[in-house]
Amino acid sequence: MSTEHESTSTAHKGVVEEIEKGGTGVSLDLHDKHMTRNILWKLDTRILPILAVLFLCSFLDRTNVGNARLYNLEQDVGMTDHQYDQGLAVFYATYIASEVPSNLVLKRVTPAVWLPFLTFSWGIVAMCLGFIQNFAGFVAVRAILGFTEGGLLPGMILYLSGIYRREELALRIGLFYTAASLSGAFGGLLAYGISQIGHRGGLSSWRWIFVIEGLFTAIIGILVYFILPNGLATAKFLTPEEREFAVNRLQGRSDQSSIREKESAERFSWSEVRRGVLSPQTWLTACAYFGILSGLYSFGLFLPTIINALGGYTVSETQLWSVIPYAVAAVCTVIVAFLSDRLRIRGIMMLITLPIAIIGYAVIANHSDPHVKYGMTFLMAIGLYCSVPPVLGWLSNNSAGHYKRATTSALQLAIANCGGFVTVFVYPKKQGPQYHEGHTIILGLLVAGWFLILFNVLYCWKINRDKKNGKYDKYIGSNDDREPSFRLVL
């Protein structure tokens, strides 16, 4: 008995000593895992819902003009189809122009101020659309709306990259990006509800859509100002211990901690902007995303036409039927984003999801049966929306140095959002209801995008191989994505 007792005491003493030294890592690992779960839970439940609501508001105020069009916007204002398209083109031009400058000032102004300010501003501008009287007013307000709204998505991507680790980013982008697909459903439902107001207060239904949705957005912007933290170090919902752990955890492995430390104290440099602009990854992913967004922007335009072709539906019922493809896409987007993080792949995941949309466009462009076409909208929505979280997270994952990442994130979106111009000009009303030419153009863009993603996967693989073979040793100490220890995500 004494021998057994002595043996047990000795073993217990050894374990205690090892734990105190951190030698076994058993208790320390359990503690770290517990802290990580708590921190991620708090971040996911306190920050992601805020960003999701902001993005939902952005998509609502960007696309509600399509819903308003169904309630005689053009007739009341005296616009032609061509003038309507011109107004959309002006919006996309100012939207694109604002993205890079907005991201470059975000760090100085701070996310907790800049993102709510943008939201409040475009909410007020969107309300003004409810009071326009002519084409000139429509163009002027849409132009201002683009300036105020353009900085939101690149700013949110940059913000998330500063609070989550690389392997956690796609899922979080997927979670808030589902707000985009859900906004298509929510926007239809909301427009249906608002339209029931009729002409009360001297305003027609389409004017109430702009006024109510714009007011909703402005109020959200004010509320977010009081609850969105600038980052991990200032997150009040974390305890002091959790804040310290979260900051250290974000730095990750010791071979990359110096990169994060440099970013926190980094000052603006045009050389970092230039590195972002000249990066092959920026252009490969941005041009592929251009095709994806061309499809996404056009999707909401021809979906009501397809549903109407099914026969027997009123405008309001058409809005309700449009909910289903968006809702299915939202679920699939989260699943794909989760797998992208779990497997730590971005481009490879897109090589799987993009063909789903390609099949949908190939069928819908050459088939006239409205039931088949409606079925294909599910494939199109799934393939398009599921490809977005990987492509947005990919470039951010592979860019280190705050201002390079700010540039690449914003430039990628600026290039991709030019897809809005494609939508305006390749889906004119006269092509409906088949839209063969428009669908074929988007199909070609998606096929080209698939090959661009493949080229970027191969490019990233080559860079990693070269780093492993010592070809990047001259960049040791650069504390950015050129460091040999910084491996690119495929």
C-alpha cells in the first residue's frame, strides 16, 4: 500500500510540476481551447450579426430600385428604359470609385466610426430617392448613394481580417454574406408589405419603399456606432484576460507574430499600395469575381420575369416566389464557407462551386420552359453565392501588411463591381423573357472566371514551393506576405 501511495504521490507531483512548467501542455491546451471557444462565440454573436445587418441594409438600398420599378417608378418620374439604365450605371461608377479611398482611410478614422457613418449617410440618401421628381434627380441621388455605400464591404472584409485568424475568415464572411442572399428574400417580402400602404400620405408605393428602407438603414447606422468595437483590444464584451488572449491568439505562431505587430503600428506607405495594385493575385481573383458579381447583379433582374412566365402570378406573388432560391443559396453558402475554413482551401473550393452556376446558365440560356428555367435559378444562386466567401477571404488571407491588404481587398471589389455595368447593358428589357444573349455572356464570364481561379491556385502553389526552396530568403525580416514562413492559402 505504501509503495502504491508513494507511486501515486510521485506521479501527481510530476504532473503538477509539468503543468506549472507548461511541459505537458494538457491543462494549458484545455484552457486555451476553452478561451478560444468563448472568444469566438462572443465575436460571432456580437460582431457578425452587426455586420450582417449592415450588409443587408446595403443590399436593400442598392437593389430596392428593382422592386420600386415594379410599382411604376419609371412612369411616375417620366424615365425611359435607357435613362433608368443610365441611372444604374452612374451608381456603379461612383460606388466603384469610392472603394479603395474608403479602405485607405478606415484605419485612421477607425472602423467603429467609419462603418456606421457610411451606413447612416447612405440611409439618408436612399430616403431622398422617395422624393425625386425627374430623371435628373434620380441620377444625382443614385450617384451620391454610390459614393456613400461603396466603402462598406471592403471595409468589413478588412475589419474582419483584423479580428479573426486566416483559417477562420471564410466562414465568418459566409455568415454575414448570407445577408446578401437573404436580403433578396427579405427585400421582396418588405417591398410586398410596404406596397400595401398604397398612396397614403401623398406618396405612391415605390416612394414608400425608398423612404421606409432608407429610414431603417439610417437608424441602424446610429445604433451600430454605439456597439461596434474597433478591434479585439477595445472589445468591451471581452474580459481583460480574454482581450489579451485574443490579441496574442490573432498573432498566431511565433513566426508570424512580428507581421501582426508591424501591422498594428504600420503607417501609410504608397509602396504598400503599389504592392497591392501590382499583385497578380489581385487581378486574377478580381477578374474572376467580376464574372460572379455580373451574375449576382443580373440575377435579381431576370428572376421576376422567369416567375411571371410560370403564369397566373400578381406582382406581389412574384415577390414572394423570389424568396425561395435566395433562401436555399443562403444555407448552402454557410456550408461551403465552413468547409473552406475547415479544409483551409479557397480557390480549390471555388473550382467546385462555380461549375454549379455554369450549368444553370448553360441550361437557362438555351431552354424556354419556364419551369425548367425556375429550377435552374436554384443552381445559379447556389453556385454564385457559394463562391463569394472563398474569393473574398482568399485575397485577404494571402496579403500581409495592413495597407497592402486594404488595397487588395478594395481593388478586388472595385474591379469586380464593374460587373454592374455588364448587368445594365446585357439585360435590356427587349431581350426578355428569354435573355439568351445576356445569359450567354454571363456564362462566358463564369467559364473564364473558373480558369482564372485555376491559374491563381497554381500561382499560389508555385510561390509556396519557391519559399520552401529558399528563393524568398532575401525577404526574411520583411514582416509581410513575402516572408518565407508566410505560406499562401490555395
